[in-house]
Amino acid sequence: MYSRTAMTWLPSQKCGAMTLMTGVLRWMAVSSSEGKGKERGGGVALYVRDCFDCIELDDCDDKVERLWVKMRGKANKEDILLGVCYRRPNQDEEADEDFYKRLAEVSQSLALVLMGDFYLPDICWKYNTAERKQSRRFLECVEDNFLMQLVNEPTRAGASLYLLFANRAGLVGDVVVRVCLGHSNHEILEL
């Protein structure tokens, strides 16, 4: 399976699935900054081949740019929950806690793959340490939900901002960090 996730500046859309190109569906969660004087859209997007049976699990959130989509398993395989998140650099602790609460709910019952730009550059993933309080709280949440962080290389300007987590071994194969695509300033994660 290949999916591309990113913070996006696509024009405003409602949440939900739409056909983007032949064989691919896109889900988009619109930015919470929309309608607040911003000149362009925003949010996160998830692209999944339409041969996978997927449903969106919740509505867009006003505080956190996130999206949860359940991919139904085939041939006696279990369902997988795909999560995409963009954490703003200046996101407040209340928004973080709202996200952590939802993550705790969804991580209990499903195989989970979570990806996104979490913008916590002070975290050292090798030693699971961090300088800032919000970053240490994020590490606690990762540990509390038994998530494994799978990116071992920097993804933007020498820092690991774009991260990939799974709550079970074997859900995601090898992760390779590739060069930037187009005008993006983030490297691509290839699964």
C-alpha cells in the first residue's frame, strides 16, 4: 500500500472522500484557520487507492488538523485505522490534550498507523527525551498508547518533524526517507 499524507494548502473543501484521479480517493480535513483571515486553505489530506474499502470515522476538529480513516481488512485481515495529523508550531496545550484524548480512544481497539507533521523538533527519538514540556507530554502519550515511532532519519532541515507511528509490529514495512517532492520543504516518506 502507498499513501501520501501532508499538510496541504489546497483550496477549501468539506471533509469526506472524493475522487481525485482514477483509482485514488482523497480525504481532507480542512484547517482550523480557515475563515480567520487566511488567504489560502489548509489542513491535512490522505490519499488511498480506491481498491481499499475505507470510511471516515469522525468529523473535522476545530482545534487540531487531523483525520481518522478506517481501512477495512480483506481476506480475514483486521481493520487498520489510518490517522493523519498536522500539529501547528504554536499549538496550545489544550489542543494537544484534545488530540491525545482522541488518540487514546482510537488506539485501544484497532491496529493503528498514525502519520503527520508533529512539529516537535526538540525530541530525541534515539533516547526518547525532550527539552520542552509539550514535547515531553507528547512522548508520554506515545508511550501510554504503546506506539512505535518508525522514522529514523531527519525529514526536514535535519529534524524529525514528519513522523510515522504504529501500535503493532508488522503493520508498516520499511520506511525510507526520500528527497523533497516539487516545491515541498519536507522529504517524502516511502512505505
